[in-house]
Amino acid sequence: MEQKLRRDRNMGDNLRNLRLDHDLSQEKLCAELQRRGCDIGRTTYAKYESGELNIRISVIIELRKIYQCSYDDFFENLDTSK
């Protein structure tokens, strides 16, 4: 039986807040991710922030390096009761 991850709006909010806390536009962030080997365009990244797409783990790993934060920051306030 195949399982799919449930999209969570809070994850997108956390991604947006981290980016804004570091004064980065989506374009600048995507350019940095591409420099680090993540082939992410701004349109795709915008879908991560809006909750339309699930973010890849490899992208989260690079974002953690860019932001110098913990993984917990990406998952803060996610609703685990559903």
C-alpha cells in the first residue's frame, strides 16, 4: 500500500518565515540552492511555501545549512494530532 505525505500549510509558513528572517527573496534563495546543487526554480519554491508541493529532504538539508538553524525550526507548530 502506497502512502503519501499529507501537505501541511504550516510547513510552508515555516519556510517563508525562515526565508524572510534571513532577508532573502525567493529568487536569491533559489540561486543559492542552485549553487549548492539543488535544481529548484522560484516557481517550485513558491509552491513549497504555499503548501502546494511537499519539499524534498535534500532541499531541507541545504536550507538548514544556509539558515544555520535546527531541523526543528522547519517543523515548528506542525499539527500532529491529525
